[in-house]
Amino acid sequence: MHKKIITISREFGSGGRTIGKMAAEELGISCYDRELIERVAEKTGFAAEYVREQGEDVPARNLFAYVSAGRGMDGLSPEDYLWAAQSKVIWELAEKEPCVIVGRCADYVLRNRTDCLNVFIHASMEKRAERIVRLYGERDTSPMKRLREKDKRRKVNYKYYTDREWGMARNYHITLDSGELGQERCVQILTDLYKTEYV
Amino acid sequence: MHKKIITISREFGSGGRTIGKMAAEELGISCYDRELIERVAEKTGFAAEYVREQGEDVPARNLFAYVSAGRGMDGLSPEDYLWAAQSKVIWELAEKEPCVIVGRCADYVLRNRTDCLNVFIHASMEKRAERIVRLYGERDTSPMKRLREKDKRRKVNYKYYTDREWGMARNYHITLDSGELGQERCVQILTDLYKTEYV
């Protein structure tokens, strides 16, 4: 079965987005990450920054309230509306052309398609900490704390919308430790898989 | 960093053992699975059948009692003794020669070595059910129930001895869906990784 779409889920700081972009470039197909955010922003009227922040991570404050608030009892919350609009954009992109889609639970959103290669990229806390400081600079909060918070927000968001455990191997066709294997090698494995009729 | 050891953790029925054997053959190194069981049996005096059954899955009955019994309060339980002996055999094998080690939490037992490529093989329930019926025949219990029970026993055992979640991507350098990718392709990815200085 030939795959047409690659979905990349990734831990913050693991380089998953870069791996997705490199793979798309190598394969000569589009990579949707920022572009996806912009499309969703256009469709919904939300600011791109809001889409970027809320589209895959629950709000940093009030994590518990978010999950337990019984949202949707009296209509869609802004987050639910964003989720629905975002899912629609992901479906449309997948329908339109072969592409790489980074983040935003695309593995789950496209779960009924059989032409997706679902990938999860992760790395050790140490490797990710080193990477986010190198890329985004120092902050008041320690890199370890930034990672733990981001992991938690992404995990809760994934669980809330998909009822799956984030980062469980069984949700993906392949998961890769980018810190250990290196970005280039991850790209090579994914592009090789994509190019081959592998079953 | 060149890897010397491949540890393969796998869901029951995913073909992980076969993939390990095929990879070892391709690489010209030993694969320890049955041989490991026999060595542990020899060292401990336990029957090979007991080692096979208890060495990585908790007893089928009394799952709750097993976890909550506060074992070890008055000495090692037989399972703890088996765990210690089995871990020792795994260390010795890893020290002795490049090899593939299947199951038995080898990823965790060897966690302080930097020359292990830790792999997890899984597949969908449907693919695994089809496979266990083909290989081991029909039983009174449905294949789905057999899988669920085995998954649970292995998961509890892994959690008990390693305090990690079984099947979480972050515990492995690479995880592969053998049902989707096919055994040959899994073998190829692993042997390619093993042969290359990849970071």
C-alpha cells in the first residue's frame, strides 16, 4: 500500500518539524506546519498566534479546569471550534495533494485514510533541552521545566480530542528517537519508506 | 556511536521474535530468545517452561494480587529471583558478544549501556489475531481475548520491574508497526541502522 501523506507528531524540541520539512523537500511534496496555521487562522478568524498556541496544546493555565469543565454542554468552546476547523483544513489538504503534515493530531484526524504514514519523533529531555536553548534562547523558566509543561499540555490536548495516549507506539507506524538516531537518518528512513510500496 | 546489541520488545503476535531472528541472521550475530530461556533455566534450576511463562509476563491468574502483594517483604519471591537471574544472564550475553536479545525487558536491564539499539515491534489487534491463529491454532478463548490477556500480563510485568509504561515510544530508539510495514521491511530498517554509524 503506497502512502501519500506523512503525519508527524513530535515532542517539543525533538526536531520533528525540521525532519518533516527535510523529508518533504527530499520527496518534492508540500510540508504543512506554518501554512496550516495560516489557513486555519484565515478560515476561523482566529489570530495565527492563537491557532499556533491552542491548536495542539491546552492552555498553560488551568490545565485541570480545561479538562474537567464539561465544555460543550452549552455549545462549542473556542477550542472545540478551532479543533473542528483545523480538522477540516487537514482533511482538505490530505485530499488535495501528497504532503507532510506536522502536529495538530493529524494522525488521528486522518485515521480513516489508509494512505497515511503516521510518525512520532521524540528525544531525551537532555537532548531536547539543549536544542530549545540553542534555537529559542534561555528563558526565566529552566529548559527542563519548559519541556515538562509543554509535554503535559500536548499530552492533555491529544487525550482530550482523541481519547488516546500521546506517544504510545501503537498509535504510529513508526516512532524515532531523533536525539539518538540523528535528524538525517530519521529523514532517510521516512523518505525510503514513503518511496517504497512496502507491504 | 555504533550499536552492538539490539533489544527487541514486542507485542504478542506482532512477529517481533521472527524479526529479531531474521535481523540477527542477516547481521551474522546471535539471537537470544529460546537460548536465553534455557540458560536462565540452567542457572536457576527453574523449568524452562516456567522461565518462558514467568520471565516476562505476570501470572495469568491473580494479576491484582501479584502487584499488590508487597512481595519481597520477607525475602525474594520466586519471580524476583527469576528476574535477578535473568538480568544477570542478559548482562553476560551483552558483555560477551554482539547479539539480538528478544523480550525479557532487556532494554531496561541494559539501560546503562550506550551500545544498545532498543526496538519495539507492534501491530494492530486484527493483524496479530490473524497471526496467532495461523501460527498457534484456534483455542477455546477467542484470539482477541488471548491478545488482551497477554498484553495485560506483559504490561504489568514491565511496569512492576522497570516502573516504565510498556509500549511508550520514548523507551525505545525506534518502534515499528510490523503489520503495516511488513516483516522484511522492519528487518531491513533495523539491519541498516545497525550497520551504520548513525550519529
